[in-house]
Amino acid sequence: MKNLIAGVLAGILVACISAAPASAQQATGKARKAAPKAAAKDAASPSSDLGVEEIVDRTNYAAYYQGADGRAKVHMTITDSQGRKREREFTILRWDAPDPNSTIPKKDQYYTGEQKFYVYFQRPADVNKMVFTVWKYLDRDDDRWLYLPGLDLVKRIAASDKRTSFVGSHFYYEDVSGRHITEDTHELIKTTDQYYVLKNTPKNPDAVEFAYFEMWIYKKNFVVVKTDYYDKQGRKYRTYQAQKVEMIDGYPTVTKSTMTDDKMGGKTEMSYASVKYNMGLPEDVFTERYLRRPPFKYLR
Amino acid sequence: MKQVCIAITAGFLATLLLVGVWAPAAAAGEEPPPPEGLGSAEPDLPVGLAAEPQMPEGLSGEEPGTRQTSAETSVQAMTLTGFWEARGGLRLRDDRYEKEDSVGETRLQLETEKVIDQLTFKLTSDFLYDWTLDRSNIDLETGHGWIDLREASVAFTPFDFMDIKVGRQILTWGTGDLLFLNDLFPKDWQAFFIGRDVEYLKAPSDAIKTSLYFEPADVDIVYVPKFDSDRFIRGERLSYYNGMAGSLAGRNAIVSTDRPNDVFKDDEWALRVSKNVNGRELALYGYSGFWKSPAGMDPASGRATFPRLRAYGASGRTHVGHGIGNLEIAYYDSLDDRSGTNPFVDNSQLRFLAGYEQDLKSIARDLTVGAQWYLEWMQDYDDYRNVLPAGAKPSDEYRQVCTVRVTKLLANQNLNLSFFAFYSPDDQDAYLRPNVSYKFNDHWTGEVGGNIFIASDNRTFFGQFAHDTNVYVGLRCGF
């Protein structure tokens, strides 16, 4: 009798040892779909301990805050619902407000949130040499200025609406300058081998035209590969897709992307060239002086 | 021994069975069916993300991906841009002193910019064929003739903290929207009222502008060696109220002036000290020169004059609530009539402006609304009244002007609907500027608009132009 019990126990032990890896994988695989937050800890990826908020932070950083400053020459092709095309060309400079309490070297530091942008327009002809400057804040409306060279006029622009078209394209101001992460609640709804899928729901649904949006985020470097916007009826009406990513100055940079209007038809294709980071851009480039005198040293 | 083996095997199998039964049961309880809409297929990886990204240590030489795809032109290359446009307009009311065409012209603007060493040369010139005017001899000062030189300047930065721009240039400062307090740079009222592009409201100055940038504040100093007056209404295109004649006049009585003309003697100085404190733009202004539009008369010759003027002012502009608010004040010190007792020179004035603009996103997209309240307060009013000639209608001591601007963009921002109105409750007159413009494509823009003057008395500032109400059409091709 004692031998029998010992034998059964030994058998159970052996079975457990041999079956454990297989069943654990099965269990984890199923659990990943059912309870992604728990499984994220076990997921076989370099960022194994990530909660939703950290994924959101890193994605936001990768999209809008890489490097202490940056420049890109942007070309946009806007195709309307009838297939007619328009082109936009401008150069954009970005500067991140440094965190005075940070000990991380400036070019590597985690972002603080406030930024300044300088946009020098080249095409089409009617906006040639116009300059647009934005001071982005987290706690209030942005300050925006538009310089009209034909009139030598520094016009201050009222800026409460960030979800209007940027230069007539399908990208909004908010897409270009960044949506504050505190404006939405975030949920990690799915994790696949290569992506995190986040669902973002606005805290103030009346302030926006979408009901929620989903982002497919590449796990290795937190680049947003696709964003689907859903309207209040639950239909997908707008899609962002990254088409090409290049490593520039050590940062993964989306150099080709498209924003498509699924409801009305039409899309804008945006491509970046001459991308540069950490140029040592001085903060005063974003003052009135440089509205009148474009800093070609940094623009070219 | 056999018993032990059987026992071990039994245990092994039992465990496997248990695990096999347990796992599927657990999965069935936890995995929800995918919700509607989440079934969208996984996106294809964009080019460049397929492989593990390379992060080279000790970067040397060019990284892949930073190679310029577009041909970068040399910094020294000359750029040539501009537009061609045709514009025509009609008067809506008969005016016996003026032609029926309020505007009729075709214009080619060429702009070129070149950087040589540290100097930036800029040249903008309009070549104009105006079929409504009889004469076409060139006068670069007034913009008459077939060439209107808008800019001919050279700019350089001698020191880090200093920019200089010399030559013909357009200059603007101040916070008003089509109302001017501390902007004492020349304006072309004629172009403004007949329906030329609003760019032509600002006439060029021949000046030296020095800008100094210091930590406490920025300083702009403009020196104009020879007085640049406004391109004011003289009667050849728009009829106006002629005080001497006591009636409306036009081409029958073109204003002739005694304009201060001596280089270096009849000069102007303009100064601005400005600072941006966290988005609050503050400025102080000073000006020494002459009234920009005729503000006096030489009783002997009957010619209009530009009396001497000094002006001081201040302005502030910042975000207010969800919009932009601005305040501006200016004191015009009429040096040739400080007491107000000279009936042939305008009195000193205090000007005040309060404005607000906001985009109304709760009502519609791309809808911006602005409003301003403006006041001109004549100083020494009692003295003015005492010396006023008998029979002349007195101006009010206070002249208020309210303005409203509404702008709406439609059709992917290609259609621009704009309306601007001036209304003076004291003068009981108004000036309306409706405009619709449409960008057909990246080169062609068309616009239709009007300049509508409403008057109750033909002697007031806007009222005098009541017969000049017109509509215009323009077509522009930019390149």
C-alpha cells in the first residue's frame, strides 16, 4: 500500500514536470486574450512589465518627443473625394521644453510635455514664406501666430479648436502637435506578437467628433503603425497608417504616412525628408524675430 | 517492482488527464468572443519595421535612411515666385465725378530673394496695366504707373542681437484689425476701398529698420529719411467730401497737397519697445513725423497739408478665455496746433481700441468671429468749436467705430467666406466688406467681393464714399 501511494505520487510528479511547459504555454496563450494585463508580465517581449499607462507614455514619446528638438521637411499630397490633388510643402521645427528637475542628459530625457513649433510654408504659392508658430501648453490653449509677409503682419490666431484641418489636409492640428494623453482613458485591449492595441476613449466626449480610437503600436519601439477612429455610431470613419519607418539619428521615425477619410473618401499622404534631431535649436527661434527672418540655418 | 511501475504510470496518466480537462475548461471561461469591429486585420508592418532595428554604437558616417531624397538647392540660389492677376470692378451707384469702373487692371507680381554672404536681397515688383486710368507715367512714391515697387531691400545681422533691413519694405505693427493706432506706416486707402487685395492696404516705406533683441525687451527703430504719406483718397478714383467746396467731389477736384519733401529734413522716426511675457505681448510705441493723410490746409493756396505729428502709445495682446483679446491706446500730439485754436490743422487726438477674437467651434468648424470697439477723442474740443468757420458742420468730440469680422472656411478650407464691417454709431455710417474666395487648385484662386458704404450724412468718414459702393471680381494665378 505504501509503495502504491509512493508510486502514484511519483507518477504525478513526473507528469507534472513533463507536461508543465506545454500546458503553461496553452494557459498563457488563452490568458493573453482574456486577461492581457496579467499576461503582459509574461509576454515574451523586451518590455515585459508594462502597464497601459507606460505603453501610452512611451508611444506618446515616440510619436512627438524624440530628441530635444527636431526638423523635418514635409510634403503632403491631398486627394479629395473626387480624386483631385493638391500639394503642400513646409518645413517644421520642433523644440521640447526641458524639465528643469531632470538629471537625464537633455537629448535623452523623458519629455515634459510643453513644446514649440515653427512651420515655414513653401507650397502652394499663396502661402509661400508664411510662417506659423505654436507654443504648446498642457494646461491651456496653445498660443499661435501666423506671419503674413506681404503685409508684414504678425497675426495672433485664436486656437481653441485643435481638431480642424491643418493646411487643408486630412491631418488635424492635433495630429501634428499631439493630443494630450490626459484627455482620454486608455485600455490595452489586445496584445499580439508584434503589437499592443490600445483603445482610447475621450473623457469629454462632447469636445470631439469620435467615440473612441484604437491604436496598433509596434511593441519593439512604440511606433504607432495604425490608428482607427470610430464615430458615435461605432463605424470606422478615419484611419491613420504609417507606411515607412526609418532609423534617423538613432530614433525610429515615420517618414511616410497616410490619413484616410473612410466616410467621404479622400486622403492625405505625408512624407518627411531631411529629418534631423538634436540640432541644438535655440528657444528664441520661436519668437517674433524669426517670424520675420526665417532661420535658414536650421530650415535647410 | 511491477506494482510500482503500474502506480507511476497510473499517476502520470491521471495527471495528464486532469491537466487536459482543466485547461480547455479554463479557456472557455476566460476568452470572450471578439467584439464587433475589433475583427479588423492586423496591419501590415510598414517598410523598415520588419527587421529588428539596428542601433549602431559610435555612429560615424551617414546612417541609412538619412540620405536626402529631394534635391536640396544651394542656399545661394535665387528664388522667383509671384502671381498674375486680373481684377475688375463696377460702381453700383452713379457717380457723376467718377468712371463706372471702380477697378480694372491686370497685374503681375514678381518676387525674388537672394542670399549673398550674410546679406539677404529681396525684390518685389508689380507690373500693372490699369485700363481705368488715363495717365500711366510712373511715380514710385504714390504707386502710379505701370510699375509698383513693393519691396527692394537688403537685410543683414551685424551682431547676434541686431537685425537691420534697409530699403523699400512693408512695415506693420500694432494690434488692430484694419484699425490703426500706433501703426503710422503708410496705407493705401484707395486700393483698400476699390477692392484690391488687402495686401495693398499697406503701402511700402523707404526706410531703415533696426531691430535690437535684448533680454529685458526688444527694440525696433525705423528711420524714414523722406516722409512717406498714405496713398489717400484724392478724388481720381473715389469721390470724397471736399470741405472747401462743401460738397462731394471727385475727378473735378483732385486733392492737391503740399507734401513735406526734403530728404533728412522732413523725416520720420518710429519706435517700438516690445516684450512677450509667457504669451502676453506688450509694447510701447513712439512716432515723430507728420500726419499720414492730409490733416490740414494752407489757407493761402488752398492745398491740403500734412502737419507735424508726434504720437505715443501702448498695446497688449494675450489669450483671454478661449480667444485672443487686445487693448491699444495712442495719443496723437498735433504739434502745429497744440492748443486747438488753429482751424486749419487737425487737433490732437486720443485713440483707444479694445478687441476680441475667438473661433466658435461649438457652432461650426473653421468659424472665427472677432469684434472691436474703437474710439477717437478729439482734444481741445471747445477751442475747435470756437474757431470753426460759420456754416461748417462740426465733427463730434467722440467718434466711436465698432467692427465685426466673421470668417468661415468650407470645402477642405478651399472656400473662404469673409465679412468685415465698420459701423460708427456717432457718424451713423458704415462700411461693409463681404468677400468670397475659392482656391480652384494649387495655382488658381478666384474671388468676388464688395465695398459697400452706407451713409446718413455725406460728410462723415465712411459716409462720404457712399457713391463709391462697388463690387469686384478677381482671378489670380500663383507660381
